[in-house]
Amino acid sequence: MEFEDIIGYALRVGVITSAGFIIIGLALFFIGKHPTYIANELLRYNSSTINVYKIPIGIKALDLTYFIYFGLIILIATPVIRVILGVIQFIDQKNRIYVAITLVVLFNLMMAIFVLPRLITDIIVIFGFI
């Protein structure tokens, strides 16, 4: 199997799986299986209160929030997996320049996903922009 086929398959599986979880979450909302904090229009919902480690428990409990949240995690992970597969592909092709470029892209993605949100939150708190 060619790397292009593997990459295409990974992207399709990621997007379809993500869409499946999000659609299930939305379906649960419309059939009325939603927690009261989602149903109350006067409350603002803060997704930062969701604990990643509780996703299996939330999905088992048919909590729509966790279905949608897990679908979004899969959707965000899909291009990251594509970049990782690109690094592997370029290593296999012994193309050092593209390995380096793709590793820089991967580093930028990891910074944007894991470091920048925390940094921005700290800056907002320190300078009182809230």
C-alpha cells in the first residue's frame, strides 16, 4: 500500500468518525437527552469544564457534550496524524529537507494546540482583559 493511500484513508476515517460522534451528540440533543446545563438558555456553557479523562464515562452515560467533544478532538487530531504520516513518508523517501519542513509544521501544530491556549489565558489573566 502506498503512503498516499494510507494518508487518504487516515483522513477519511478521521473525518467520518468525527462526524459520526458529532451527529450522535446533536441527535441526543434533539431527542431530549441533554443535561440541564445545556437546556437552560440563560446559562453560558464553558467547555473548559470538561475533563478529557471523563470522555468514556460521558459517552457511556449518553451525555451529548462528551460525544460532541470527542468528535471535535478526533477532528483536530486528523490533520496532526496526516502531518505525522508525512514525516514518516519523507523519512522513507530519504528526503531530509521535507522531513525538516514537516517537523517544523508538526512543532507549530503542537504549539498551537497545547501551548498557545494556556499562554493566551495567562496573558488575559495577568493583564486583566476579562
